[in-house]
Amino acid sequence: MVLRLGILLHVNWVAVVYAASQGFPLLAALFSLITSGLCLRMHPKASIRLGIVATLIGLAGDVGVVALGGLDFSSASPVLPVPMWMAGLWLAFGTSLPAFEPFLSKRFWLTPVLGILGGVGAYTSAGSFGAVELGQAGRLTMVVSVGLLWATAFPLLVHLAKKQQS
């Protein structure tokens, strides 16, 4: 079940980033809403509450990365410098996280490393799709700011998922 959930998240990421890069940001956001709903149906530990917390943390972090000049989203929302499809990715990620918490909690020391590698890798890959661009401050600022975001957000969210389960 957890493997299928992991595959679903990866398929969602590709679909969202591709749709966003082709100029369909609302469709991209819809993919993540559907994925979040599927996560809730597929795994009993999935949590919309943690999904919302992850969305708020992720959006705040992404706004910070944009403010530092690390990233530039051409399809930003009218309200934030980050598009709604990014909120959807954070929602799907957070909703599914409790399913992975038992594995990650046993290897908690690994979560910042996975966060840095996965976060920087995902944003870099999204750039190769054309869904996001490097900001004016350049690659180093992007790598450092996204790395810090994910090195702190991922362990925090795993910790919150564990607390939610107890």
C-alpha cells in the first residue's frame, strides 16, 4: 500500500509540473487535489490536517525562496509569488506523509538529508520542465534556500506526523 502511495505521489508530481509548464496551472492544482483525495482513500493514516499544515509551511518557505531571488514562478498566483499548483504539491505531500512516518521516524537523522536531496532535485527538475525558473540571485541561492527549506520542513513534518499518530 505504501509503495502504491509513493508511486502515486511521483506520478502526481510529473503531471503537475508538466501541466504547469504547458500553461495549465489550474489543471496542475486539480491533479494534486485529486491525489490528496486518493491518498485519503488509499491509506488509513493519511491526514488532510497534516496536508494543510504542510501547505502552509511549504508556501511560506517557497515565498521566502522567491523573495531571496532563488526561484521565479511565471505562473504565480495573483495573491502570492508562488502558484497554486505548488500549494497542491505541498498538500498531496503532507496528506500522504503519515503513511511514511513509521519508516522515517526510525531513521529520523536521514530526514534532513532526504529533504535537501529531494527538495533541490525536485525544484531543479521542475526547472528543466519549464515550470519554474532560477531567480535573479542564481543557482547557489536557489540550492541553499531550497535546501534549508527542505532540511527543516521535512523533519518537522515527520515529527508532526508522529505526534499525530500518538
